[in-house]
Amino acid sequence: MTRTIRLGEQALTLLVAFNPDYFIAQFAQRLEAIGANLVWYRLDGVVLLDSGNLARAGSRTDEKVLHSPEEAYARQMWSPWAMAVSMEYPSSVRVDLNADRVWRGWWSEIRSLLALAGLTALLVFLLLFNFYRRQRQVIQQRLDDLQAQRIQASVFNASNEAIVVTDARRHIIAVNPAFTRISGYTLADVQGRHPLLLVKKPLPEGIDRVVEKALAQQGFWRGEYPAVRKDSSEYEALITITAVRGASGEVERYVGDIADVSAVRAAERRLHVAASVFTYSREGILITDAKGDIEDVNEAFSLITGYSREEVLGKNPRLLQSGRQGPDFYAAMWRALKQDGYWSGEVWNRRKSGEAYAEMLTISAIHDDEGRVQRYLALFSDITALKEHEIRLQRVAYYDSLTNLPNRVLLADRLRQAMRLARYSGQWLAVVYIDLDGFKAINDEHGHVAGDQFLAIVSEHMQGALRSQDTLARVGGDEFVAVIVDVVDVEQLAPILQRLLDAAAQPVTISAVELAVTASLGITVYPQHEDVDGDTLLRQADHAMYQAKQGGKNAWLFFDLEQDRRVRGTQQSRERLQAALHKNELRLYYQPKVNMRTGELVGVEALIRWQHPEQGLLLPAAFLAMADNSELELDIGRWVICNALQQMQAWHRAGNPIAVSVNISARQLMRASFVDDLAAAIAHYPDLPRDMLEIEILESSALIGLRSAGEVLESCRALGVKFAIDDFGTGYSSMTYLKALPSASVKIDSGFTRDMLSDLDDLAIIDSVINLGASFRRQVIAEGVESIAHGELLLLLGCELGQGFAIAPPMPAQDILSWQATWALNPMWAARRALPREQMGVLFAEAEHRAWVNQVEKFVRGEQSGAPELDPHACRFGRWLDQVSSEQLAQFNSGDVLTAMHQVLHELAHELLELTRSGKAIEAELRLSELRSLSSAIHEQLRWMLSHA
């Protein structure tokens, strides 16, 4: 009998049987139903029961089966297994289960449990997620509210405008910090009070109704009204009142916003005043952008310049330029603007009508907060009338009102300039004191009016007798002074002095009466052996004039009989120079010679100086003539060679050998002992290279005989000494020299170099010398390189070696090394190369152009009586331009530009000459800067052509 008992989810089956076979059958059936097998063993291995094989009962099995599942494994169907051993009844029971059936059951239950658990977890997750989301929304809302409150509080506290909050009855309940800063009131001062205490009384009539109406219709009111601070000071306030309503629409509070706009209103008033000044100012005002283009001008600008506002907007102010200021002027102006932020000065500009006018101009740069230029402001006033008055005052101050000649003041200035030029050029100037003989009788017989007319006419006659570079001044009633410059020798003065006498004696007809006088002239020259000033020269000439008058009048006389004095003083001066040689007062200065293309120092020239104890440093022209044709001349020559060799040795031992050239006179060169003396001097310096010494001889030495000179120089060459022909081109046999002296180098005389820029003849001579040197394979060096332009032109001509003040002045030996360390080649020189012969026409055209411009300037200044050629096709530059414009200039597209500029230049020159002829020479002279600017533009165009040739 079986019974199944359920204990919760578990089931227990009880089997009770009185028949063992029945029990076994039932047991086996039950086990088979659940997929199990039971084997009951005795401990001795006898099978008591096998539910899967009943016939096996009573059989014996291996005892290992009791302890190992191998048998079940052998069946491959029972797994897992379990075994129990009963010690009360010595037997063991083993139960094997069908793994597939067991696992399928288990897995079915597990899947059910997992499905139930997953569904439950999903439900729980959804519930938790919904709860989390609602909680997050609540928290975020709270954070947003707090954030809004903080923002409102920060805005309230940080606002730069005063904020006042009142309740519905308009009693102040809160203010922000800006309110206290602006008004001076704290919250304690105003809490519970009406905001009207903050504004000025009395209020405009009806303002309360206007405010109420605006609040009702728009919700706010805004207006400007004077406000009052706690200290009773007033300020302009922009007030905004806003009504804050609740959910029911009732006003809960009012918020007032108060902004101090005093500064804004003051700025607006200043802008209004500035606009008024801009509009009504009598000074011209011009505003440009950062690029310099005009943004605005005022009415005064149009009145002064003639240009309307519409005509100049967007244009550059350079349209006003007159040309009287050159590029350097405007470059300096822009440097000042960039460095200082402003520039002020006088400028000549041109009106729309073409009339030039002077203006006092101030330009200021306007910057933004970061320092960048935003625009430029220019204020100017027309000072033309003032400048004309100034010119008239200058005329009165410097010119004689009767004769229009320079007076004593201007004479003193021109005399100082002439003396400075004489010292520099080595030429003389003469001061001539003129007194009219018999003029007092004209005044006494015909009256002062006739006398004045006579003086004016005679002064014109004497002015015409002088050259354009000379000066005639009136210094008294009938006394005049002439300053004659560029005097080579005393004999040159004779024709000029005679013309003065003839001009003074020329009859003059006044009121049908012919009047005539003579003149007495006193002359002195400069420089002199003594250091004298201008006043001394005038006193000397005046003294000589009185001597001439006492000697019979109508004559000239030199002060102290200059020629006789020179003869009498020659011996005394020679003795003093001899003493200077023995006292070591003579010095050697050295002037560098360089390669102007590479910058290389090729040598120095030794130049003698006298360090006079009273007169200071004297140049050779002041003392060497004393030694001419004397033994002293030879002594000085030997001294020069010895000191030059000594200095060369010092430089050589210092590791910086420098070649030195010395000048030798023809008399010293032809002395029988010259070669022996030279060899003995060189022998004192055995380690000094012989070719480092160069001897320079004047080309005029050819007069002593080429054969003799050639033999001496050949002997010098055998010693290893080089030599050069100095001042080449000034003698009589240049080509013969080059042929007879095959190893000589050539030095171009400084007199040719100095004027080569504007003197076509000098330029042609230099070009010829360079070509001769190249043809005879001689080294050519140019003296007198006084400017960058000189060096540049020489390089274009093919001469690379130069010497002159543009490179370095003569200097003591101790300064040479420091100069050498700091010497830097000019970049313009480094870039220049010799032009091919077909391009040389440009250089000659440039020189022709400079010469023509100089003629115009001299005519305007009264230094030249003849007018230059005004036809642009007839002048030498114009003829060259017409000739090459279709050929050489075509490749540069420059013909039209040069022709146009040349045409404008001639038109300008025509205007200047007409002004000069019409008595407006001062105005013409003031406009010479326009001529120079246009001329410079032509030169730049020519040089551009050369650089692209």
C-alpha cells in the first residue's frame, strides 16, 4: 500500500507491503517512474535488490562498486549517484538518478523562477526610476528657484545702477549697494520713507498723473529728472519705475531704477560744443582715417583751400602739397607723429586755384584704448599775410631801402660764408671798399632827391660789373663794399676792379642833367697768414681805400701793398717753418683710400699739417709755399718719407699692414740723391714689404722732362716702390705720361670729381681718364669723393677706388685703426656696377639736368644774369630725352613719365623766371624747393632705369 504525503511543496511517498515481491515491484516501478535506480548491497558484495534489474538479486558484485560509480558510468545512464551505508544491518544502498530528466526538471523550475524574478525586478526598477525622476524634478525646481533667487540677489547687489524697492504703499523696503554709492543714503536712512525724498523739489506740475497713467497702461514709467544726494549735491538721473503685480493683478511692490547720467549728459554737451567749434571755427580742421584718407573737413578748410567738402572726402591731404617741402620734411613729420603723437610747424601748401599759401599746422594722432591709431586731426590757419609781412621785415632788416642792396647786417653774414668757403676751397676772396669821389657836390648842388636817384642808378651799374656769385652792399651814404669770391690770384682781380671803376664813373642823367663821379677802391684778401675776422677785413679795406683816395682818387690800392708785404715776409716765414720742422711741430695725417664697391681699405695717403702753437692746425696751402725752391722743401720731403715709413712699420708689427702713399715735389724727385736717400730710408725697415710704399708725383712734373722722370721712377720701381700720377688730367701730356710711365697708377684730380655731378665737362674728363686707365691697364683712383652721390656716379663710370670726405677725412695715425674697425660700406655703393657704354648717356643726361637746375636757381637768386633755356626740347637734357625716348627708354616704359616730369619742370622754371623778372624774386626763391623736389623725382627715375639696365 502506498500513500503520498505533501509537506509544503515537497511530496513523501510511503510504501507499506507485507509481500516482499510486491514491495520490490512497487518500489522498482516507482523508481522507474521518476527515472531512478536503486541497488541494495550487502557489505560482502551480494546484491539484495536492483530495481532496474530484478533478476540480479542474489548475484555478487565487486566490493569496489560500493565505493565507486564506475558501474553506473559503465551504464552511461545513471548520474549523479548517492550511497548510504547502514551499520545496523550490514548493507549499503546506492541510488542513481537519470541526469537528463533531473536536469530538465530543475531547469524548468529555474526558468520559471528566473522569469518571475526578472518580472519582479523590472517592476521594482520602474517604480524606483519613477520615484527617482519625481524626486529629481522636485530638487531641480528647488535649485532653479534658489539659482533665480541668487541671480536676482547678485543683480540687485552688483548692479551699477541704484535700485529702490517699495511696498504697495510706496514705502522703501530695500536698496542695493549702488544706491548708497550714488545717493549717499543707506537703507537705514530711507527705510519706510517715500522715494520723493531722492528727487529735487518742487516736482513738475502733473508729473504724478503722468507716472500713474504710464504704470497703469505700460507697467513702467521712465524719465530724466534732477536727483539729490544725501550731501544735497545734485546729479542728472534717468529714473525707471516698474509695478510688480501678484497673481490677482494687485500691485505688490514697486521697483525703481536710478542711473546717474551726469557724465553722459556732460559728454553730450561737450560733443555739442566740439561740433559747434568744428562748424564755426575760423581755423581749418581736417580729419583723416588711420590710412590718411580724409573723413571730414569744416567750413574754414574750404574757405582757406578753395576745396569743398565733397571734393576732398576720401582723398589724401597730399593734394594740397605745394612741392616746397621735400620728402625729408614729410619723413620727419611722420617720425614725430609716430614717436610723440603730434607734430606742429609751418607748411607751404597750395589752394585749389594753384596759389601757394603758408599755414601754421598742428597734426595729432588719435588712439584707441589699445594704443592703435584710429585717425589723425589736423588744425591749421592761414599765415600767408604774416609770412609776407615777415619777408618785408626781413627785407627792411637786411637790405638798403634806397638801392635794394644788402646792408651791413646781410654783408656781415655773406662775408662769414665767403670766408668759410675760402678756407674750405683753398681759394681767396677779396673785400673791396668803395667810396664815390665827388658825390657830396652832387648832393649840395642838386639836392638829396637827385642824390638818392644818382646813388640808386650808380649802384645798379656797379652791381652789373660784378659776377653773379659776388656781393655788393651799401654800408653808408656813398660807401659800398664788394665781396669777390673764388679768386685764384691777385691778377684775376684787375679786370673786376677796373669794371667797378668804370661803372662808378659812368655818367647818369637826372632831370636832363648829366652827373658823373669817380671811385676810390681799397682791397684786402683772405685768407691771410694771420687769423683775422670779417670786421678786420673791412677795416683793412677801408684803410686801403683812404690811401687810394689820398693817392689821387679813381684808383684801387691793396691793403699794406700785399704783394710787397709777402715778399718782405717770405724769409721770416721760411725761418719760422724751419724752426717748426726742428721742434717737431709738423704732423702727418692719413686719409683712407678704399674700394667703393667692396669696402676694402687699399691704403692711405700721408698729408702734412702744421700744429702751429698760436694758429692751431694749418693746412699745406697755408705754409708749404714758404718752402718752395729752397733746401727746406727737400728737408720737409725727406721728413715726410721717414715718418710715413715709421708709421707703416708700427702698423705692420701690430698685425695690420697698411699701404701708404706720399707726395713728392718735382724738385725733390729730380734731385740726384733722391733714389739713394729713398733706398737708405727703406733699409731701416727690412721686414717692411717694399710695395707698401707708393710715391705720388704731380702730372705737371712732366715739365721737368719725361726721360729724366722716367729714369728716376724706374729706379724707384727697382727698389720695389710703387708710384702714382697725382692730379691726372690737369697737366699737358696725360697720354704721353701713361705711355712713358707704364707702371704708374692714375689719380683723378679732386677739382674734376667735385663738380662732376653738374658739370658735363668735368664728367666727360673723368670718363675719359677712366677709359684711358682701362686702355693702358692702369689702376684709377678718384680724389674728392665728397658725397654718396659722387661715389655712386664713379662706380657707374667704372672707377671703384675712391678717396674723399664721404669715406673719411684726413686723421691722425692713432685714429686710423679705430676708423677701420667701424668703417661700413654704403649699401648704395655695394650695389653699383659699371654701366655698359651704351647706357652712359643716362649719366651725362643726369649731369646736364643738374647743371640746368643750378642755372635756374642762380638766375632766381641773382647770381647769374643769363636765363637758362626754357624750351624743354631745346635744353641738352631735353634733346637727349627726345633722342632716346623711342629707343633706350622704351624697354623701361619710362619715356612718357620722364617727358611729362621734364615738361612740368620747365613750366615751373618759366613761372620762377617770370616772377624774378617782375621783381618778385623772393617769392620765386621760396618756390625753389618745388623745383628741387621735381628734379629729385627725375633723378630717381633715371637711377631706377640704371638699376634695371
